[in-house]
Amino acid sequence: MSPKELQYIEDALGHEQFLKSQCQQAMGQLTDPELKNTVNQLMAKHQELFSRFYNLV
């Protein structure tokens, strides 16, 4: 893997981690169960993507 490719993966990891944390923050502020469920699903998807990118390294 080239240094440039590694940098792309590191950037993607950072983005997924940020998006997951934003979902966690939103879940703490939401009261509607349906919205909470939707955000929880988004958070799980970002965790899955993080894991997939991490496994590329």
C-alpha cells in the first residue's frame, strides 16, 4: 500500500469516527424513539464502515 493510499484510509477512519460520535451526541438529545432508532442504525453503519477501513490497513 502506498503512503498516499494509507493517508486516504486514515482520513476515512477519522471521518467515520467523527460521524459516529455525531450520531452518539444526537442520540443523547433526541426524544422521539423512531428518530433515535434511525440514528442508532446510522451509528452502527458508521461503525461497520470504520471496521472495514481499519481492516484494509
